[in-house]
Amino acid sequence: MAGWLVVLLKIVAMFLVIMAGWLARRRDFITGETTVTLSKFIVGLAMPALVFISMLTTVTPATIGQDWYLPLIGAGLIIVGLSVGWAVMPFFRLGDLRPTFLFLIAIANWVYLPLPIVDALYGIEGVRVVLLFNVGAQLMLWTVGVWTLRGGKPDRESITEVLTNAGIIAAAVGILLALLFPVMHTLGDAQPAGTFALVAAPFYQAIKMIGDLTIPLALVVTGAQLGGLRFSEHRPTPALYGVLGARLLLAPLALAAIFIGFAALGWRLPEIPRLVSYIIIAMPVAISCSIFTERFGGDTSLAARAVFYSTLLSIVTVPAIFFLVQKAGL
């Protein structure tokens, strides 16, 4: 199956789940209060569980030695998006929307959507790349991303929140346990190796089940947030146009320019990390952005609409960008 078609099918499937959440809210299966509660559950428990399992099962001394730079690439992709946001921001009258505007452009969907796409395209090697990107991206999300959304510089309170954040702690603990106890890598097997692994296996399975809730719940919550908007709030605004153009078109162009520049200097990423970088930078606004704006005081209406429209448009833009990148040999 052609790569662009794999991308197209995965995006359509996720958009349909968002629409299921929208319908559930419109039918009062999910209320506004339930949406807020589920958002807290995803950020505080389900997402950290997903991160923990990812680190536990993929990090080894060998992968750290070979792929040590991949978390830096993951962090760098967010910096590229944020830089594009700063570049286009003067062209819009944003007022109080400035922090949310920057946050939405910076934070692409680097896990929920790329992971099944990359798995279909490149198998376990591609999955490892995405998950190692995730380490750097998580740190950027909970530091620069949250600080940007809150519209201020780091302070004692925000630094404390970062240090006690469940997502970062989960990543650190997962990496540490994976390095100290290599037997942890067998916990997902049908027959874990050794007595210790057998005892730990039920805990692993429980955490994994919680983590597996992250993607579908985040999609449903996003749809529910959209379902709670009045019809007039669905109408595009200049700020929304700016987010969509910068996120879906300008950010991929900026990354292509950076990679072309590095190639001219004689440095070129290996094929899979390079193509995964393009897939991630072309992604729509992250599903979790609407949840983070709910949690940290951003504009939830703009975030929900940006997720909705960018995901809808990405059905066309992401396969097209991936096709062009492969065609041009970038």
C-alpha cells in the first residue's frame, strides 16, 4: 500500500472518532462537567501511563547509545513550530489569544496520529523513533509549551509544576527501570522471563490498559468539546486561519528548509528519522491541545476548532506533503 494512502486512512479513522465524541455531547451522553473531568484523567493518569509503558519497553543502553539524538529532534520539532508561530503572529490582531495561538502552532500531534501511521510504514524501527522523539517532545510540552500557554516566563510555581508533573516523572521512571532491569522488556510477552517478570506482569498489563485509553479518550473529549460550542463559534476566524496555515503548511516548509540547509553542509539524518520528522511536523494540532487549554487557562474554543479543522484538512495536506517529500527526495 502506498505511503500516502496509509496516512490518509489513519487520519480519516481518527477524525471519525472525534465526530463520535461530538455526537455524544450533542445527545447529552457526555456533559460539559464530564468533559472537564475526563480531560484531567487523561492528562494526569492515562497519558503518563502511556509514556511510562513506551519508555519501559523501548529504551535500552544500545538504543540510547545509537539514537541519543532523537529526543533532541523531537524537542526541535516543537521549536520549529513555535518559531513559525512567532514569525506569523505580527500579521494577526490576537490580543489575549496570543499564548493559545503560539501553543497551537507549536504542538503538533506527535504521538497519537503518527504512531499508527509510522508503525504501518516502518514497523518496530519507526515506532522506536517516534517514542524516542516523544521523550524530547514531552519535556518541551511540559516546559516551554505550558509556559507559552500561560503567557509568561518560567517562575517558581511553573518550575515546581514541571518537576512534579506526572508525564515527565513517568518518562523518567520508565527510562530508569528499563535501564536497570532489562527483564522489563519481556513483560509484554506471553510468557515473561523469570519470577520477577511474572510478578510484575499484572502491574504492567494494568498500566498498559490505562495508557491505551489515552488516544480514544482524547479524541472523544475533543469531539465533546466541539459539541459544546455554539454553531457561531464554529465559524473560522483570522486567528484560526493563522493557526491552520502555520501548522499545516508553513511548519513543514520551515523544516524542509532546515534539512536542505543541513544537507548542504554535509549532514543528513538517516531515512527513517528524517521521514518521521516530516510526518510529525505536518501533523494537525495535537489532540491534547484542547485538553491543555482547559487545564492551563488557554482559549479552549480556539483550541477545539483548531484541532477539528486542522485534523479535517490534514486528510489532504499530510498525505500530499508526505508524497512531495518522498518525490523530491527530501
